[in-house]
Amino acid sequence: MKKTDIENMEITLLLEAMFMRFGYDFRHYSRASIERRVRQFQGKSGGSRISEMIPKLFYDESFFEVFVREFSITVTDMFRDPFVYLSIRKNVVPILKTYPFVKIWHAGCATGEEAYSLAIVLKEEGVYDRTTLFATDFNDAALDVAKKGIYALDDARKFTANYQAAGGRSSFSEYYHARYQAMALNKALAENITFANHNLVTDSVFGEMHLIICRNVLIYFDKALQDRVLNLFCDSLVHGGILCLGTKESLKFSTVGNRFQTIDEDARIYRKKAL
Amino acid sequence: MKKEGYQAIVIGVSAGGLAALSKLFGCLPAGFELPVIIVQHVHAKAIRQRFTHFNDKCPLTIKEAEDKETIQPGFVYFAPPDYHLLVEREETFSLSIDARVNYSRPSIDVLFESAAFVWSSGLIGILLTGANNDGAKGMHWIKEYGGLTIVQDPLTAEYPVMPKAAIDAGAADKILPIEDIGELLRAFSGSVDRGELNLRGFDNERPTKNIDRG
């Protein structure tokens, strides 16, 4: 038996242990991404065999906390893929303006950069005041960062360039102030944002949305889980509601593909068909 | 006919990649049986041009790797810009936006490691010209899991830093100029008589490992 086959079995057991002990279900994540994280963690915790981490998971609370943190956080940029935000301004905002109250769900918001980016777009397009924006993630540590809205000042230049390419109407510096070598976003941006814990693997519909944004989260799931989540999104949208995925994600392999029409394929923006 | 031989090729290349890959593609025969997966560090501006640039030089179909896509022979897959590219045991692709590795995303190390776990001794890893260290660690993983590692001879590389880093890390089974890498690949595809290969002095022996290929 190949060494790598044995290690794959160890990972399967490790994921089962995580699920049984703590209810965190990574069993349908893309195995390659999980394997990478497990091995990185293995390296950091002294290079013991993968299966040797299982007893630690069961009995060492602090080990688990560090482990989950390694597993979950992905860092992103403000206005990542600026052309998508341009498309949102042009194609999605006019639709949102037809509703008196707007509910938006940003699923898998991680550390919050993209939720705040959307908030800025909504402010500039005059839709923010009528909007409630739910920004969710299953990782509490990431949500804590998101709630603070403080990012590295080193990224200001990159974010400014992205903001401008995304059709920014004013100047990015209007939205933050520098504080102790960090970039603190204006509190006003968070006023209509509710940050909450929600797990796409296990949780269900919590409201009817006009827009759902979930970018670069599905790539971490296997096909079966991707389909589960896309169905969940479909069920969470009003008729005519909008779904926006990451630029390398699609509805192609999913069972709900035919329930959507395409608004902008490059930007992965779709609209749920009315009955 | 799937031989008990190599099953896939991964290539990492950075600065100088346009010319180096064009040259390598020109050495591949039509009907080359192994899928080729490439991480090329390239500036956002140059990305659209590169496929048109490569298309007429390469007998295989060139495309960008898609999430969950099945990996097939007859194709050359490129990692999409700003995503890491990984391989699943079912021989499909997975993308990731994890942090940059060696300041790079896509990172050669990430692809090479992932591919090593999937194909082990069935993998050929090739590292070409480049100006940073991305790929040295990845080549080490490929070697550790029984694959064959080929590095472009730094003396022939436009940017020798990347190949040299892999050599210095002890991760290179073979160090060759691009034309010879091309020759070797043709042999593994069955397009060249192995006896003929031996005459030219290529070492046809695969590295021995304790890992049972069973």
C-alpha cells in the first residue's frame, strides 16, 4: 500500500474525529485543500503522524482550538476582482432599487473585507439605508476580526487601486482612518451589517434574500457539498433574487442550474427565475 | 494503453516562462499521453496573450484548469491567475485562495505537493527558469514520494535562480537543457524506442525508494 494511501486514510479518520467530537463537518470539503492544511499543521505541531493528532483532538481542548483556526481562515482583499463590483453597480443595484427594503446575505464572509466592500458600493449607490446585510461565517475568530473592521495599513494601496477599478465614486481614504499602523474602517459602514455565525454545511435557510454573495467558498467543497449549498442558496432567494459566486465557480455541475438565468457570466452573477 | 509508468507531468516556471514553455511545447509529439499541468508565474497583463502565444506551438489542447474538472491526457492545463491549483485523488482539480506561498499565487510548491500525494512515483516534476525560490520545496516532495524530478540546467535558463534553488536543495534527479527535457518526455510517452534512448546516455533508471508502488 502506498504511503500516501495510508495518509489519506488517516485524514479520513481525523475528519471523522472532528465531526464526532466537535460537530465540525469537513468531510465533504475538497480533500486536497484539507490535506494541505493538515500537513501544514502537522509541520507546526512537531511533525507527528497524522493519526497521532487524533487523540490530541479528543483530549486536548487547546489543540482543537488552534487546529480549527488553521483550518478555517482565508484572507481576502477588499474589492477582489474589481470588475465584479463594477457589474454589481451596473446590473444588480438597479434591481435592488426596485425593492423598498433589501436583504443581502454575504455567505462565508471570513474576515469581512468583501462585506465592507459591498457596504461601500451600497452607500455610494444610495441603497445602503434600506438594506440589511447579513455577513456570516462558521468561524467565530474570523467574525471577530470582521466585526472590528481593522486591516493592515500595508494593504491600503492595493485596496485603493481595487476600489478605483471597481468604479469607486469618491476616494477610498474617505472610508478609513489610519490608527496605530492599521487601517480602521469607518464604523458607519457596519451600521446595517449583522455579523453572525452560520455553517453552510449544516445550517439551513434563515431568511428570504434579494441578493446572496458567496465568493471563493464553494471551491473548498466537494461536488456534493457544492450542490447542497447551491440548493440552500436557491431556497434562500426571493423570486428574481440574485446570486453572485466567485469568478472560477459556476452553476454548471449543479442541480439548480436551470433555475437561474445568467446576468453576467464572467462576473458569475445569476438571477433566480420567477415561477 | 496505460503503462505501469508515469501518469502525469507538473511544470513550474516563472520569469522567462514564455520562451521556455514555447520551446518545450515544440518538443512534444501529437498524441502525447500524459496530462501536463503548469503553474506559470505571470503578470496579470500578460495572461490573455499567453494562450494565443502557445497555441500554435503546442500539439496538445491548452486551457485554464477549472475547479472540479477531470484531468485528461491530450491537455495542457494552466493554473488560473491568483488561485492555487491542487489535485484530488480522483484526478480532478481543486482551486484555493489560501495565502500566497513564496509570494506567489498560484504557487508551484502548492501544485507540486498536491500532485505528489496523488501520483507518487507516477509523477514527473519539471522546474524551469525563474527568479524566486518557489518550487524547490515542491520538487523535494515529488522526489520524496517517488516521482522523477527534472530541473532545467541553470546555465541554459534565462533566470537561473529557481532551478538552482531546487538543485541546491538536493531535489533534482536530472539537470538538463530544454531540448533534452523534451526528448526525455517523448520517451516516457512511448514515442521513442527506449533502447535508442539508452544509446544517447540518458539514465533510464527510476529512483529507487522503499515505498511500494503496489
